[in-house]
Amino acid sequence: MSKLASSLLSRVSHDLHESKQAPVNSPGHDDPVVTEGAGAQTKSGKTATLAWAARTDVGLVRSHNEDSFLAQAPTFAVSDGMGGHAAGEVASAIAVATIAEHAPAHADDLLLGAAIESANSAVIEGAITGKGKTGMGCTASAVHIELNKMAVAHVGDSRVYLLHNGALVRLTHDHSYVEELVDAGEITADEARVHPSRSVITRALGSDPDMYADHFTIDVSAGDRVLLCSDGLSSMVEDSQIEAIAVSSATPQAAVDNLVAAALQEGGHDNVTVVVVDVVDDGVMDLHRRYYLKRFVTVALLIVGIVAALFVAAMLFVRNSWYVGVNGDTVAIYHGVNASLFGQDLYALSETSAVQVKDLPDAMQQSLRDGIVVGSEAEAQATIKSYHDQIEADKVHAQQIADKSTSGTQTSQENPAVPKADGETTEGPEEEAAPGEAAEEEFVDEGGE
Ligand code: MG
């Protein structure tokens, strides 16, 4: 709790410091700004796809306005300052100026969050260099709308709402003590709005160099109304009433005027700042849609054309392919390739032969089962003929060996081999040695010993 307490930033000191100084609002815009007395400003404008109005008011209790807004289409922001006289308004002014300077070129919420983080560094530096005061800080909620995309980034309890099809949806989650109590189920949203600690925020610009912004991107469409506000509106006016006013106000200017008036009617206890942006469609978005549709159709047709060309090329390849394979027990010629596509065979039997697969060597049999690719039907026929010729030649050779074997057997039967003393046989019968010769050999052997 002590860590939380040290990080909490409170705006309860606002009314201790009074000033007649006009609010510091975003620089860098060309639209006329109408100042309606100290602490009040309004501004409006229009582009091809957006119409907006912004209004800030000091309220009925406080003497100076510490809120700032940025209306630099397509980037819009609200910042609620804190820190007392010559501090809160400086912090919020630094924040919106830095966000304007670092605003992304497209609806990139990561870069929009980075812009808020740059604003945090700028506020901290401003306190150090004496632009403001030590301890000053602020909230920051920003949007960047690009056609049908809206990037959102925020820190603190200034809110972003979206009115879509007549229903108001809060897009941001407050970084506040009471929001944590609501999340924990300890109080309701209505109780949070009047809670004594409703001004205590848990994340803000100006204190922590490592502070980070929440950010995300959502889709928007023509007819949507985006609303940014400080807690001077959301703490004084219920969401249901905000919705009713947003729905019933014809223009952004009417919406901001009516919303600020409602906050003042409820007591105006805080500075009130409201920015309303309408997503409009005067043909530009339709042009973009047609451009993207045309590009999509072109790419789709290109892909279909490439696929069709590949299919035709594959079919031509199949139609001009031949291979020698197996059909049952015999060798056959096939037209196509030995494969299937989506369950369809890419080959057809063209011709069978009398060559038996079993008469071929084992390795050849396996190659035939895989399919032996040849360049043409004639080449396939020649290949089978070579198998046939080889088998016939092998048969003749085998027959010759068999005949020779048979002939040799018959000769042996007529003139059987004579076993030698060690069991081997001789090529033919030897003449029996004369008894005298045998006796002589025996004599020599003995004499040799
Ligand atoms: Mg406030």
C-alpha cells in the first residue's frame, strides 16, 4: 500500500491555486479559436473524412483551467493537468504539444503510445528545467483516425468513448484508484463517480521516467462519433446522459457545447474538456474503398491467371508423358505420370505386353512398379522389346547351359570318374599300373626314408 500511496497523484490541490491565466492549448493548428473568457476555449474544423469540435471550460468552482486539448486532425488529445498554479496547465500544455510533435503519420497505436511516453519525458524535463514546478503532472488520452482505423493511447483517467449505432462505449480503462475498486468489485461505477478518492490516479505523466501508455487500434466507420474528455465531464455526468447528449446533438460543435453545459449544470466542480470527432464520408472513403476493391480484384485475377496457367502447363506435361510400369503380372505402357492429384489418377493404361514381371531381375521389377519414365510411346515399346529380347536371350542361354549339363552327365555315366586316393576324381580312367611298377614305387619310397 505504501508503494501505491507513493505513486498516487492527486488533483485535490487544484482549487488552492487561483489564476486568471487562459488555458494552454495545442499549437500547430490553423483553425480559428474562439475564446470565451478566462479558462474557456472552443475550436472546430473539418477534413474530407472528419468533422470535429473541442471545448474546454474552467468550470464553476476552480479559478483556472489546467486542462489542455489537441485538435490537429487526424490526431486529437485531451490532457488534464495537476500540480497547482503554473504547474498543471504547464504540464498539460507540454503534453499536448509533444504529442502533436510526435504524432504518427498513420493510425499506429504503438507510435501514438510512444508519443505520450515522449510527452512524459518532456513534462519531467519541464519540471527540472523550471518550465513548470516540481511535482507537476497530467493525464493524456489521444486518438489518431485514419479512414476506418483509429489508434488509441492513454494514461490516467481522461477518457475516450465511441458512439456507434447510437450506443456509447468507453474505450479506455481509467488508471485511477476508484477504477481499481470497481475492478475489485468493491464499489460500483456510479459510486466511483462520487467517491471521495475519485481524483486519485495511479498512472500519470510527470513522475515516472519508465511510465508506459496503454494503446490499441479499433475499426471505425462513417457515422461513428468519437468523444475524448477530462474527468470534469465523466465525474459530473453519468455515461447514460453523455450517451443521450452525444446521440441527440446534430454536430460536433453542438455535442461539445451540450456536454460542457451538462457538466456545468451538475455543478462544474472541475475543469471540463470535451473533444468530439465525427467520422464522415463525403466520398473520399468510398473512393478509397473502390481503390482497395479494384486492387483486390486485380490481385485476385492475377492469382487465378497464374494458377490456371500452371494447371494448363501441368496438364500438357501429363498429356505428353509416358512411362513403363506394371499391369497385374505383366509389363505395360502408361500415358501420363505415375501420380494422383485430388484423388484423380494422372495416368491411363495405354498398352499391355506379354512380358512377365517375374521374369525380370528384382531391381528392374521395383523400378517398373515405380514407373520408368520414357520420352515417348515408341521409346516405351522399344524398352519393353528390349526386356522381351533379354528374357528370350536368357532362356536360350539357360537352355544351352542345361543342354551342356545334360550332355556332360551322359558322358560321365558312360565313363564315370575314378576316385583318387584322397577322394577327388580324375578327368577320366587311368590305365592300371602294372604290378611291377607299383612295387618299384613302393621300394623307392621306402629307400627315401
Ligand atoms: Mg480533472
